[in-house]
Amino acid sequence: MGLYDEFRFRPADWLPNSGLDLRELERIRNIPRDEMEYTNENGFSVKVVIDPTLHMVQDMFYRILMSDIEDKPFSMICPNQWPGAYSSVANMLNKFNVSARNVNAFAMDEWADEEGNVAPLTYGAGLGYSFMNHFYYRIREDLRPPVGNWHTFNNENKSDGVYSDTIDEITGGGVDVIYTATGWPGHTAFIDPRCAEFAAPSLDEFLELGSRIVTETPLTVCENSLFSPMGASGDVWAVPPKAATIGPRDVMHAKEVVELHNFVNADGSSWQRMISRLELYGPVSVECPASIYRLKKGTCYVSEAIAKPFGSWRSGAPDWEL
């Protein structure tokens, strides 16, 4: 059993996938680097690369470029917050005089307070704030689409399914591509496991649920306290308790997915290594909502840092590991 040889225990009940057999958790934990890449029957691929963010920037720029050259509409759902990536795309559009006139971009999510009131675009730690100020307004004015083409959550579109309906209406049934990553509990956007607002009796019915206001799970709050907008200091009291989010329906309606797994701290530690493996090699289920991407055509770029082996100390620890 490896990790569980010396001291066998069940993971805490409140954790997603806590019911998985310990042998299955150990298998997933120990998948070697040379067995991580694959392409499944749905056209979903896993690729291990040095820097997944560079692949997203390249992909996004190319798709916007082709929409300009071919004068065709292009639509995307974008994760938050990625100020470095978005400003890089904007800078390249400006440098090479690429027009984004045909682009409709949809923010994936936004914060909400305990009453479900959506954060305004003036909120500095807001997801919409970053989406507009680090992306849209960085594009040269003569190359930008109308501001109404950059879509964010607000109190007018927060009701169940309204934002999803807008996406479908504007795009003709779903975006061309959804850019995303996975969170600590296996969420995508704020589609958290065991989230009451996304409760469904079956996976098929779960996949039909649209956008809505949700209550964040504890792991999601903890994860976001580690990001720079909330101080990167574990200040869980700085994280709003609710959020507006796209739904599984928007994932399934998207034509393609580009996913990034690359959250690593400067010292090499990461909360994403195990959940990356659970999403990509565990069961497809509502216990790990991001696993539904494996039902889609697309690519998940996993960084070499996330793909490195990991485990727990056994029989004590040598000094070099301390």
C-alpha cells in the first residue's frame, strides 16, 4: 500500500473522493512521469510541458489572429485571475496590429457576498476587475471590440442559467474554447464538489446545470487565500464566501478545452499535484467536477513541476528531506 503501510487511515469524510479505495488513491498518487501522457476516445489529451501558461498564451493569440485574418467570430471562456497571461496576449495583439473585433470573451466566474450580491468591477481583488483591466483595457483602443463583447457576471445576470443562456445565444450554442485550470478540491470555475447549488441525482443531470450563485467549499476558500489578490498569506477572512460561476452545461457546450496544471510555489511545494492526478486519472464524477473535461476534445498541459514524483515520509525522514 506504500503510503498507508505503516499507518492506515481513511481520508477525512468531508474531502471529495474520500470514498475511493486506498489502493486506487495510491495508484493515482504514484503514476510515473512516462505514463502521464495520453489521448482518450473523446480527443482529450494530457501533455507534460515546461510551462503550460505559455501554451495558453500562444493558443489564445493564434485563435484571435485567425479570427482577424478570416474575419470570423471567435468566442472563449476565460479563467481568472491570469493577469500575466492576459496582458501578454494584449501586448502581442498591439505589437502585431491584430484586431480583436470578432471576439466575444466570457469571464468564468466572480466573487459574491453572503447574500449573493456580485462584486462590482471596481473591486480590486475581483475576477471581473482583472479580466477587464489586465486584458480588455490593455488592448489598443483601435483593436478592441466593443466593451460589451467582454462579458462579466453582475447582479443582473446572476440568476440560475441566465449567464449560460447569454453564452449560448451569442455563440450559437457554446464557445469555441474554454481556457481553465483545476482547483484544490477538483473544481473548475466555482463548480465545487458536493456543492449544494449543483446537487444532481446523476452525472448526466449534473452536466445540464447552468450558471448560478454558489457557496464555496472550505478547500476553495483556503486555495484562494494563497493567491496574490487576497494577500497570498493564508488570509481566509479576505476571501468572499460565495461566487457566481458558469455551470457544467457551459463546459459541455464548449467545442474545445485548453487546461493548465501548473500551480507551484517558489520552494517547489504545490497543492495541485494530487488533485491534478485525481482529475486526469481517477474516475469521471461529480466528486471531481473538473474531471468532466475528459468528456471533451482538448488538451490539458501539465507542467514538469506538477508531474514530478511525490509522496510522504516513511520510516522517518533523512536530514536532507527536512
